Amino acid sequence: MNQNPIAHRDREVSSHDHEIAIPELDDFVKRGLLTEVYATLTSGKEGTVYCCRAHPSTRCRFIAAKVYRKHAARSIRRGLYFEGRERGMKGRELRAVQKGTELGHQIMAGMWVHAEYDALHRLKQAGADVPEPIAQCDRVILMEYIGNGAGPAPHLHSADLDTDTAHRYFALILHNIEIMLSEHLIHGDLSAYNILMWKNRPCIIDLPQAVDVRFNRNAFELLQRDLENVCRFFASHGVVSSAIDLATSLWERYQRALL
Ligand SMILES: Nc1ncnc2c1ncn2[C@@H]1O[C@H](COP(=O)(O)OP(=O)(O)O)[C@@H](O)[C@H]1O
Ligand SMILES: [Mg+2]
């Protein structure tokens, strides 16, 4: 196993075979979960997702590591998502968040990482199609890697779906939204970019903004927006549906505890 810093062999630049230190992952190397970074999957303003080689003791070949930037909280949209997250915060922490101080940003970033891990955990247990969470620390989530050595699973967005397959995926995604709601959760940023396709099933990712319906008054609005994104995508593949009807009926069943 490599010692710190974790070795990084980026397959896009493998001809140079250079190594980059990723200190955020050292702890997971020490804990015997990862051995090295295999490839950088994406790097956005909130963070970077790596495909890592898993330590054999994990019985996985690869593990995905989502590393949030130190200041990710500054770019994460708060608006509709924030309500309910202040639960359990101490007065000093809440003031720091409200004032946007350095401490406030740190608290917010930690909150988002924790929220994503917690949502993955709850949803996996409930039988939803999400990556299995493996470990977390302040700014990193390790989770099941969806894909293989040739690359990560494709996004639904880039899929070339025939009408039958589109109907099947649409039903599976609605079923997942229903499981989420039965766990009191709404994804909040669901689109064909946050759904991977792997082994004939969807896999829903990117859940830091997931909202707990019980503590956020914007929940229905977010549910409707998620459904609008999904319905719009599938409409272009021949699936006719009404986002508002689906949202209303799901909401009613949720409120009557029928999910
Ligand atoms: N568990 C995973 N397995 C494989 N690829 C992943 C996984 N999680 C994320 N990715 C890849 O990384 C990209 C970015 O991850 P995501 O969680 O959507 O973060 P963000 O969109 O905020 O950058 C995804 O679109 C996907 O290509
Ligand atoms: Mg995403």
C-alpha cells in the first residue's frame, strides 16, 4: 500500500505517469480503504470526484471519492435548501453561518458533506438506487464507484434511449423518487446529469442539497421541480407525463402516510 501522500495516476495523462498529492485522501489510505487514485472523474466548483483503487480488504476494485473544496459552501446554492439545516446548531455556529464568517463557511461545508452521506445511507437502506456510502470525513465522501476500469457509468443525459427503455427508466426513477419521499427526502437537484446508467438500472447521485420534507417548507416546490426536470427529459424520448400531476399525487400519498 502507498504511504502518504496518496499517489495519483491520472489515466488521461497516464503517458506522463505523474503523481499528484491529494492530502484529503491520506487518512483513508491509512485506514486501509484506498491504495491510490486511479483517475480524476470531474472537477467542478464544489469539488472533485476521483476513481480510486480500493484496498483488497474492501472487496471492491474501485471506490469513488468526492472531495469537496474548502470553500465549497460559498458556491453551494442555499436558498430553498437551507431551511431545516440549522436544527441542532449552537447559537454561536448559527450566527457564524448567518454572518458568512470563515467559521460559518466551514460549518456549512461540513453540513453539506454530512447531509450527502446521511442521505446516501438512508436511501441505500431503503432500497433506492444510489451508490453505497463507505466512509466520510470533513470534506470527503467515499462511496461505491459506479462504472469500471474503462470509465464511470454514463449519464442518463447522454444516453441514446429507445422508447421502451425510456419508459422503463422513467418508471424506475419515479419509483426511486417515491422511496426518497417515503424516507422524507427530496433530491432537490434531480436531472439527467445526476443520474448514471449502469447494468440496466439508474443510479442517482449528487445529494448534498437533499431536503428533509419534515423541516423545509419548500419541499413541495423542490419535488415539483425535480419531477419537471425528469418529465422534460423523458418527454424528449417519447414518454408522456405531467410533472404537476405526479408531484401532487405523490405528495398526497406522502401526507396520508401511504408511501
Ligand atoms: N459514485 C460514483 N461513481 C461513478 N462516478 C461518479 C460517482 N459519483 C460521482 N461521479 C461522477 O462525478 C460527477 C460529479 O459528481 P456529482 O456528485 O454529480 O457532483 P457535482 O455535480 O456537484 O460536481 C458525476 O456527474 C459522475 O460523472
Ligand atoms: Mg452533479
